[in-house]
Amino acid sequence: MSGAPWTPDRPGERLAAELIEDALLTAGIGTWSVDLANQSVRWSAVTRTLHDMEGARHPSLAEALAFYAPEARPRIASAIASGKPWDLELPLITARGRRIWVRTSGRILQAGGVPTHLVGTIADVTERRAEISRRTMAETLLREVMDASPIAVIAYDQDERVIFFNSTYHQIFPRMQGGMRLGASLEEVVRHGLAQGQYPDAGDTEASREAWLAQYLAAHRTPGPSRQLMLADGRWLQLRERRSPSGHLVCTRTDITRLKAAEEEAKRLSELDPLTRLGNRALLFRRLAGLVQGRRQGDPEAACLLIFDLDHFKATNDTLGHPAGDALLQEIASRGLQMLRREDSFVRLGGDEFAILLPGITSAGQALSFIGQLRARMEAPLAYGTATIMPSLSIGVALFPGDAGDTDALFRSADTALYHAKRMGRHCHSFFDRSIAAALERKAELAEQLRRAIARDELSVALQPQLRVRDGAHLGFEALARWSEDAAPVPPSEFIPVAEEMGLIAPLGALVLRQALAAVRHLLDLGLEPGRIAVNVATAQLLSEDFPRQVREALERQQVPAHRLELELTETTLLDRSAERIVHVLRALKALGVSVALDDFGTGYASLSHLTQFQVDRLKIDRRFVRDIGEFGAPSPIARTVIGLAHGLGLEVVAEGVENEAQRRYLTEHNCDIMQGYLVGRPLTLAAAARYLGTVRGGRVVQAAAS
């Protein structure tokens, strides 16, 4: 105990002192004492080590006090002078110049009321203070970060008492400031917000607020997916709760008002047609869904859905240009908005197709009345530059819930009715009827059957003769597609439109071309002269850059010279918006030696420039103009005009649908070149065509062909 600050006299005291000394040594705590009588100082070994003092020498009181940093000396002197016990943490500079922090405590010992000694302990607290400093800095930084965060954070302990919240919490919840304090319970905090009108969806009655509170607290206590909450001032928050491993409940509140506004704007734009600024299909289906949902909730509301499109809109685009078409669509939108009620929905479905949802329209009579008003408004002339556009509507109508009880079915019903209206000849309206739906189902079934038949090469061609008018000489055939399903013939007037609508016209046309050329090859192999074979081609085929190659390969496969093939196209093909591409394809076909005929001339909007641009060789007078000639040779000014026009352009003319002698005589008198029809010969099978050609003598037909 040589390092002890005092020397006990009795053996028991010495033992106790030794035990204390060992305990302090183990704890790293040094002891010291000062004899006030002679100012001598005694340090324990730990104290000397702490001061970096070597050897057993004890310092003087002045030397001991000098180890304290200059700024600490007044404090230690003041503590000694006070005569009271002290416990201080002070900076100290060791004998080696190290600056450390020590915790020093001491008191005055007296004998007979006279101070005799100063005794105390000293310990190195540098690391502890550094750790406290680091922790304090971290906590300060965390607090600053949390306060700078735009996210409100609040934490509750296991007893649901507030233990932390950042300043953003007050910014997001300004009405909560009076009730937000450390130690407040979760329920107190939420009730204060309720009392301040913070939560508008809590309801107006005491019962509704209590129910809302119970639900809100339950969501708090069982953290799950994030939730969204609207505040009384219209702001939106995203709420998240998480239970920490220690059992604390940490809650974050993020202001997502801008995000919600952006979502709403994105939703609005997603339901907006950019050209007309009307709603679009998405908006319509949302409104229809709301209608159906109301019915399911026992609040049924009758409504009427109209779908309409603009007749001959493509012709407007093709003749006046797309800006004219856009102007027409915008005008239709404007006119519709001027006549509709606030509760009505007017949308553009796409292209020239629009829809109007009319809540409260319960009967066909009311719908008819509205259609009359709609036509009066929509079909007024529209001036565009020097041109005048005359809008015309085809309209389909379905009633809810009479015609359909769900969203998709209601839309399909109105769309089906529109399809029927267009089939009726345009500028018509049609109400949904079950028979119309059955017809569409038949069309879909027919399309699938036709698709299989084309894939299996189950269609055939019939050959209808074409004769020269002036002498009856055989010139060739027109190949006509024929199809039987389950041994029952399907009329071309039924399956050709289906092929066009269902995207089957190109493969059907390719099949007819192959079979027509095969028929020519067969007849040539029999030593017969079939002449030229005319094959109808669709716009879809002519839009393919690969079509000339397909034709060339088909000719080569059957070893049929190109001059024996004539391709017939309709006036609508000339008016297609991709006319330049079609011209390029036709030029490639003409380069092969194939001739081109324009079918159904006079029924469309083709101009003279189209005839030269597309390098047409022949015009076919549509059968309706030949029919106008009648049985007694009544004048047909259109037929006569077409013949004169064609000859003026150096083109031949083919009259189709010739059925009586009066028509033949009229065509002969007006120098028509070629004719076909039942008077000349019905469409023939390949075998019948061979027999027919056997009757040809010197190029002339001895008798009309019979099927």
C-alpha cells in the first residue's frame, strides 16, 4: 500500500484500505491525497500512470495543479476553496504532453474541526467523453436531418406515448400544434386532430367520428401497406407505420399532394382525345362502369348509348386532305358539346367514330327524338376553304339496362347496331336487336370457316366468258371466287365482305390468282384458246411491295404468259391514301406485261387523272348502269358517257351484267368493246369452260355458255 494516499493505523483498517485500493485499480480509478500541513501530495500508481509520471516520486501540490489545462485551473482552485466536496470533469495535460479529460472528485478531511487533508479520486474519461461527443453529434445531425426532411416523422414507445417528432410534423399538421407534445398518447394526438377538423372523411356525427377513430387507431397499431389520407385543406398524405425491433412504432407522413395532382392530370390526359379535346374510350368505359355499379348498388339509372361515325369520311380525307378531315372532326366535337347536358358524356372513340352516353333516356322514342336533334346539329354544311363538306352520320343505339346489363355488353350492343346501320346504306340509324347480334355471330363463324378453307385450298374459281361486242368473238374470262361449306354454296356477296372486314382478302386473292392461272394452263394444255383471264385484286394486295414478285412467280409456275393476265381493281383503290405506293406496284406489274382494268367505274370519286396515273387499260361499266338500259334499249347516258370517255383516252370498255338483246344492241350502237353477263354466259366450272371453248369456231362463240 505504498501508493496509498494515507496509512491506516490498525490492521483491520489496512486490510480494508488494501481491498479498496485493489478495487479502484481494477476499475482504473486513481487516488490522491494532499497533506495540508506540509503541502505534500501522494498519488496512487493509477494516478501516476494517468499523468504519465515515471518512478515513485510524488509531485508537490503546485506541480499536481499545474497538470490541469490552464482553462481548468480556476475551476479546481475554486472547488478546493469552497470547502465542499467536488466532482468535476476537466482537461489535463500529462507529462508527455497528451491532452486528456479526467473526472476528479475530492473532499476535505478534518481533525478536531481543523482541515488536515484533501483526498479524492481521478479517472481518465477521455474515451467516454469522445463517445458522448460522437453520440451527441450524431443525435444532433439526425435531428437536423429529420427536421430538414420533407417527411413528417413521429415515434411512439411501447405504451403508445410520443417519444419523438420532427419539425416537419408541425408543418404538415399545423392544426396539431396545440396537442402535440412528448408523452402524449396516440389516441390523444388523433383525438386532438379530430377536434381541430383535421380529418374531413371522419364524418359529421359523433358516432361516425368514433367509428373513424377506431379504424384509424387499428390501422396504426397493425402496420401494413401504406395508406392515403386527405386533409381538411385538400392536401393528400401517404401514411406508413412500422414497428421497430424494440417495439417502438415509427410513423411517417409524406405530402403527396403534387403527386396526386399529377396523377389526376395524367388520368385526365389519358382520358382525353388530343385532336378534339373530347374524352376518349377510357373515359367512356369509366362512365359506363359507374352506371353499371350504380345499378348493382340498388340505384339503377336508365341510359342510352349512341355510337356514330361519319359517312364517307375517308373520301373527305382523300379528296380534301387530312387537315380537312381533322377540321371536320373538331367541328363535330364542338357541335356536340353545344347541345349536350352536363351529365352527358361525349367522347371520340378513334378515327371518325364517336359515342354519346345519355343518362335518363329510357325509351326508343326519347332516343329517336335526340337523334333528330343530333342530325339537325351535326349534319349542317361545313365550309372548308372553297369546298363545302356535308357531314352525314350512321348511328347505332343501345339502351341500358334493356339491351345489356354490363359495360362491355352495352358497348358491343351499340357497336353492333352501328354496324347494322352502315350495312343499311349509310345515313341511317339502328337500334340494337338480338337478330343483329346473331348475324354478327354468323359473320364471325363464317370468317373462321373461311380462314380454314383458304388454308386448306378449299375454294375454287368459276370462269365467266367475256366476248367482243361487235362480232361475238371470245376474248377471255373473269375468274370469280366460289366456296361451299358443308356442300352448301356460300354466296360471294356474303363471304367476300367478310374476307375484307376480317383481313382475309389478301390470302383469298392470292388463292384465286393461283387457281385462275392454273385453269388457264389446263385449258391451254387441252389445245384450247382461253384468251385473257381477269382476276380481281384488293387494295391490301396492291399495298404489298412483294405483290409483283408473287404475280411473277405464279405466272412462271403455271407457264402462263403475262399478257394473258388482267388485274381488276376498284375505284376505291385509286382513292386510297397510299395511292403513290399502289402506283409503284402497278408500274412493276405493267412491266411484267400484265394489263389493268378499272372495275365498277362511275360508282366512286375517281378522276380522269387517276386513269392515266394508274396506267389503266380498260374500264368496266358497273352493272347498274347497264341495267338502266332496260329491256327495250332505254337510253343510259352514264354508260354512253363512260364509253365515249374511255375511247377518248384510248381505253377499251367492258360492260358487265349484260342480260338481254336490247342491252347488247345498245352497247353495239355505242361502240362498247367487250361484254360479259348471263346473255353471254354464266360463270362456268373448269370442265364447263372447256366444253364452252369447244364451241368456239374461228374465234366466235357458236352458242352461249351454260353453267
